[in-house]
Amino acid sequence: MSRNPARNSAREHIAYLAARLMAEDGIEDHALAKRKAARQAGIADLRQLPDNDEIDAALRSYRALYKKQHPVQLRELRALAVDVMTEFSRFNPHLTGSVLNGTAGRFADIQLQLFAESVKEVEFELLNRAIRHETGAMRFYAGDMPVDAVVFSFERDAVTVRLIVLAPDALRARIKSGPASKPVERADQAAVEQLLAEEEIQESPDAST
């Protein structure tokens, strides 16, 4: 199959613009960033829009070039995530979203999936810890089947933390953000702690080159 250089160039340009919007303006929604980037580029052909993976790759490249503080910010967000995961360890918390995949910026929120028999269990834990919170909802998909989740949000060290409450059997399912999306990447506390340990080794002055 032949490739269209003009279309590929347009996709790369939109991916770059979307990455810049996410890095500079704190946009977390890939779809919103793509739409704004396409408008900036004057491109109306939806077939030329990059996918989320292309934008994430562009975002990592952008931050590597222009955001020297990004590794520090990312490490701080992951460390904060571990603290919250420890507090809610009885619900088998898993980190997901931009803090896990490494694209989080300074306006990113921490998204944790919790697995509980009842939403009330998580709500009682929040009340027992005197954590002021707001309640919302998100929809995921297991295959084509919608999975609705209650979301508790609160502020911790000027960062928004979102606790996404799912049933225990959802841990074994390939949860997706949309019917046509790829399964959501997630990591348990041990895996996140391992990421932090590896980052410390890489940034150590004594690390081998």
C-alpha cells in the first residue's frame, strides 16, 4: 500500500501542535487537543488526525526538548500517587493515565483505579480520613459493554486525585476508555514503586553511562 507523504506530514504536524497544547496549556483530553490542533493547522480532514499513541510520542519528544523539569514533575506525581495508593491499599489501587505513561504535565491529575465490592466502602474510607471530596462518574468499556464507574476527586498537595471505583472483577477485564480504544494501561503499587526506583538509578550521578 502506498503512503501519502502529504497526509503523513499533516498527521505529524497535528501531533506536534496537540502535544504543545497538552504540555503548555495543561490539556489532558487527547480528542480536545487534536481538535484544537487541527483548527490551528487549518485541516478539516478527520482522516489526517493522529491517534493517541502518535500524540503521546510527540509529547514525549516535545518535553525532552523544551521541558527540562518534566522528569522532576513526573517523579513527584508518581511519588504522590504511591502515597495515596498506600492510604487506599485495601482496595488494590492501580495507577493509570498520564502519570503512569509518562506524558503528565504540571496540570495533570492522578488517576487511580480502586476495586471494591461497594462504592460505599471507598466513600466511608474517605470520610474516615476526613478527606473532602467531590463525586462524579466515568464510563469505560469491557469489549463493547459499557462499564460505569463512580469517581471521587480531591486535592492533595495542589494536585487533583481521582479515585475511579470499579468492581473487583474489572481487574481481570481489559477495560477501555472507548469501544474502539486500546485497553487502559494500569500498574499496581509495586510496579509504580519500581518505576520510581529505576528513575532514581538513572538520575544518580554514579549511574553508569
